[in-house]
Amino acid sequence: MESEKLELYHDLVSQPSRAVKALLDAGEIEYENKRLPFAEKAWKEEWFDKMSGGHNHIPFLKVNDDFGISESASQLRYLGTVHAEKLSAGIYPTEL
């Protein structure tokens, strides 16, 4: 697989942000850490609205400048599927 560029827009005050960041860190998956201070409402700015396709909430995972994933459960599923070889058995289920 070609090298994947990931950008995680988040704030650790958000539990879903912490979950996605923890999975990235546990798998030692390379990503660009883009903190958006929740209290400053940076996720409501025009540039974020345009990038996220109107899904103005965090966490937001941008993949290769091709697409973004706005729901944390979908982000976890994507990472667990695409990066399964980097994640220890049991961190993310491969079968449901």
C-alpha cells in the first residue's frame, strides 16, 4: 500500500477524539496532529467547514487529501480495517 497521509483534527477534551488518537498511537500509525481548541470553536470556522464538507464537529480524519471521515466510529473502523497489520490482536475486532 502506498504511504497514506492522515491528518487528525481534534481536541482531547472530546472523548471520541481521545479514542481515535489512542488507536493511532497504539498502532504507531503516522498522522499529522491538528489540535482544534474546542473552547475557541475553531471547528466552526469557514476553512474547516469547507474541508469537512459541512460536518462541523471533531474529531475529523482527513485521508490523503482525497476524503475525510467525520464520525469517530467510522474513523475507528477505517483505521482498524486499513491498518489491521499494525494493530495488536484485540484492539479492534476484525470479525463481528
